[in-house]
Amino acid sequence: MSKQQGRHFLNIPGPSPVPDRVLRAMDMPVIDHRSAEFAELGKQVFEGCQKIFKTKGPVIVFPSSGTGAWEAAIVNTLSPGDKVLMVETGHFATLWQQMAKRWGLDVEFLPGDWRHGASPTEIEEKLRGDKSHAIKAVMVVHNETSTGVTSRVGEIRAALDRVDHPALLLVDTISSLGSVDFKHDEWKVDVTVSCSQKGFMLPPGLGFNAVSDKARAASKTNKMPRSYWDWEEMLKPNANGFFPYTPATNLLYGLKEAISMMLEEGLDNVFARHKRLAAATRAAVTHWGLEVLCQEPEEYSPVLTAVLMPPGHNADEFRKVTLEKYNISLGSGLSKVAGKVFRIGHLGECNELTLLGALSGVEMGMTAAGVPHRAGGVDAAMKSLEDADKSNAPTHLKMVKP
Ligand SMILES: *Cc1c(COP(=O)(O)O)cnc(C)c1O
């Protein structure tokens, strides 16, 4: 590593940069997790999570990565041999599908081109054809972090309702929660899976399951073996603010602070900010003459933008140059799109100027790496932000505290 001054730009789509306020909140002595003081923290965190997931039901917090929370969703609701419907939106949907298979589920994996979200129409057709209700769950990734495509979960819910299908709806919101609007209760999602290091702006280490009554009822009779991930083991002590085992105490301090930050800004403002930054990023990409991987404007991700490299140029070599010269980390292309795309994360603690800094790094990096592009993408991004600012004046005024 060369010696570089100033802050590293962590523009991968998770882990995302941790705000100073969250870092300071975690810089605390570890307390007794059986104490009254801890119970207070536990209760505040569980209540706060309900606001972010938009649910009145329980949100379970595991000391785990997002992958652990995926597993918890499966083992608490389904039984070996159960049929589930999943959609190949990209790398993460593929990994979750592999996990489902390892747990003995009979997965129908609708193929995808990695440039579109899960199609509500296609899901509706599959469910309509399933007269015997063999499909026990529909499992989708809300924001596919490998492609920068956001699936329309509200419409998928509507599709289930139209055919009156009783399947559970399990949704991975690992990279969307806290950045893209998501309504666990209103969309009747049964298990919402998430984790700490993306929209929540925390270090890695917490996995979440928001659980509907229907999912909890399924957990009483399903047949998957589990111990560490068992919801009931968690929910009993959680009711009083406690955990059945040692929790990630200091991450919980951070979680409490991150939730406060999101609620102070206002969730709608948080979502609008992400959309604004994403639109500016696409303005830059388009100006450079490069192509955004997502092909459906309705599904552009507010969290990250995946960009196709011009033919003959390798994304990883380009990323290496930008890291060495400008101290910025960009996301790599994963599995099917390795070397072909790079990803610009614009989530969590990101604002107009940090985004413009990152885009400057990308543009200068392209020059340095000899990647053909039209100069001036950063100007196009500035123009996009200025235009958004004009049309968004009332939202901005609301953000100023009295
Ligand atoms: C990051 C990510 C995961 C994996 O989470 P880990 O914390 O790395 O286990 C799963 N799904 C999506 C959509 C992600 O972005």
C-alpha cells in the first residue's frame, strides 16, 4: 500500500463507511449483558429496528453476517423437501438459492439476465399454475447488490394476493434497508432479512430477521433442525431486552445511534437522498459513454450503480489503478460479471460532495488506466444534483433543524 493522505473513499456497496457519530457511540466499555442497563439498550434497539423495518412485529438481531440471517430465515420457516420459488437476479440471489438447496429445499430458480429485477408477472404466472399450493415460499432479493437492480417487492406482494397464494414471502433487504423504502407490514413480508454493514452504516456483525405472525406460526411446525438460529430461543429473552447468549454489545450501541441518525434525517429524506445520488451517478456514467448494467429504469438501484466496462478493458485492472492512485475502493464484478463491471456504492453516509469526490476518482482513474470515455461526467453529475436541488427545495428546508 502506498502512503496516502486523507480519508480512504470506501465506495463499495457494503460495507459502507461508518459515520463518526456511530464510531463514537460504539467507543464504550462493554457492559454486563444481564444488567438492567443492558436491558434498556436492548429495548431501545428492538423498538428502533421496528421503525426502520416498518413493522409492529419482532425484529431479531443475531450476531452474524447477512448470510447467517439468510439461513435463519430458511431454517425457522421451511422443511426439507419444501418447494420454493426464487429468481436469479444476480450473484446474491444465486448464493441464497445454493443455500436453500443445501438445506434440502426443492428450489425452482427462475432464470434471469442479471440486468432486470424479479418479475412480478412471471412470479404471478408460476403461482397461478401451482394449484396444489406446493410452493411454500417465494424468496427474492430486494436490492441485488451485484447488479444494481432493485426488485419491486410491493408488486410481488400484489401478485401473490391476486392469485390468493398462501406461500410465505421471504425478502433479502441486506443492501436496501435504510436506503430504499421497504414496508415489512404493509407488503405482508413474512421474513425480512438484513444486516448491519450496508444501509445501517455499521461495521459488519449484525444480522436481522423481521418476522410476521404467519412466519412465526410456520416456525412452530416446520421441520428444519436448528439451535443457534432458533427464533423462539431469541424471542423469549428479547421481550425483556435481553439475549440468550452474549450479544454484540458495542455494535448495538452503534445500531442505536445509526437508527437515531436515520430518524432525525427522516426516512423519506434518507430514501430521497439515495435516489438523488444514484441519478447523479447515472448522469456521470451516461456522459462518460459507458453503460449502466440495470436495463429497467423503474429498477435502478438507489444504493449502487454497476457500470459495464468498454470491450477490451478489464474492470479489476481499472479498479486497481483507481485504488493505487486515488485511494478509492470500487466494487468488483461478481461471478458471471467478474472483470466486466465495476460498482459504485452510494449508500449510507454519502452526500453530494462525497459522491462527487468518488466520481472524480472514477473519471481520473479512467484517464489513468486508459479507459476510453468522454470527459465531463462529474460536471454532468453536478448538473443533476443542482437540478434535483431546485426541484426539491421543500424537502431540503425540512431537513434544517429548528
Ligand atoms: C452483502 C449481501 C449479502 C451477504 O451478506 P454478508 O454480510 O456478506 O453475509 C447477501 N445479500 C445481499 C443482497 C448483499 O448485498
